[in-house]
Amino acid sequence: MRRAIDGASVTAGRYDPTVLGAVLRAGYDRSFELLATDPPPGRSPLGLGWQRIAVDAARSTVTLPAGVGFDPGGIGKGLAADLLVHELLARGAAGACANLGGDLRVDGDAPGGGPWVVDVGHPLRREPATTIGLRRGAVATSSRVRRAWGPGGDRHHLIDPATGRPARTGLAAATVVAAEGWQAEVMAKAAFVAGMPEGLRLLDTTGTDGLLVDDQGSLYPSAGFDRFTRRAREHAG
């Protein structure tokens, strides 16, 4: 919960862990395969309010404001990957790679030496958008292409907290490289919601690197992203 609140604060609310009501209203109140081509909107009285969540570390309690729901979503996957890799290394593994629903966390020795080599999927094409090399760290992608429904796939799970509706920012996907999986998840969602060019500015101001892909499939890397692609090329050569 602390990490989720920190993520919301750092991104000025572009990442918001209290979008549960909006996610349900977008259609996530039923199993995905039951969604019709144009389903009626879901209903949920839950609103936003991450600033009013009270965390009492001494008592190990969390108090949500009335009418506010919490959706760990992707940050839960990212954190789980972090915990798994930490546990594996603590138990004596020379290296570890955990992939939980697309959230990738690596540390330690890669098989065969060198960096961990990771293909970054392209949201609109079969071939990868690029390939990166990581010594340690995490990669997460937020995309409107997967788990989308409705006319033209305009309904998806990436909610813009400013509107309470699926984000329409001109981006098809945002991939972020960070030290921890939960951080990569937070920044990928925030960059996606921010769109272009604000998403790149957000990555720059938070010291994070990533790759944004617009609705036409064009690639927009952050200023420091090339160091990861260069590492992969050097390893392959």
C-alpha cells in the first residue's frame, strides 16, 4: 500500500491505485469472455481518493476512505516479481528471472554470462519493438491493445484518473525499465496516461527510461533508453 501511495505521489496522480470503481464501470465487473461487442457500462459507486488513505505502520493497518476502493493491479504483479527474485537469490541462486504476467524482474548472473536479454513486444506488430540488455532491474509494459473490447477496442483497463474512463492518449503502449518491478509498473501506467510528449517528460523527471509506442506504431525512446538496446547489441555481437 505504501508503494502504491508513493507511486501516485511521484506521478502526480497519473498512476492511481484507487481506480477500482472506474475499472468496474469500464466493464471489469464480469468475466472477460462474457463481454459483448458493446456491453452496457458496469456500475460501481466507488470513487477516487488515494490522498486520503491512512496507513498505520505501527499497527499494521490501512484505512480506506468511505466510497474508495483499492486496486493493486499491476503493482501487485511487479512487487511479487521483486519478492520472488529477492527470495531466490537469498536462497543461493546465482541469478534469477521472474516473469509474472509480463512483469519481468532479473538479478544476478544470466545464463551464459553477460546481460539478461529481453525482447520488448510491439503492440501492433508481430516482431519485437526492440531488444534490451539488463544487468539487473525490471521491465513492465502497459498497453491498451491487450484486454480491450468494444468498438475499435476503445474500452480497456488503463484508466485515466482525470476522466475516470479508459485513457485515450494517442499511445498504444508504454514500456519502462526501472530498478524494481513495482516501480516499472507505476511508471509504465503513468507514462501511458500522460501520452506524448508529456510521458517522455515524466520519465525524464523521475530518472526512468522507457519506450513509448503511438497508435501508428512509431517508437519514441527516452533519452537514456539507448544504453539498454546498445547493451543487447553488444552482447549479440
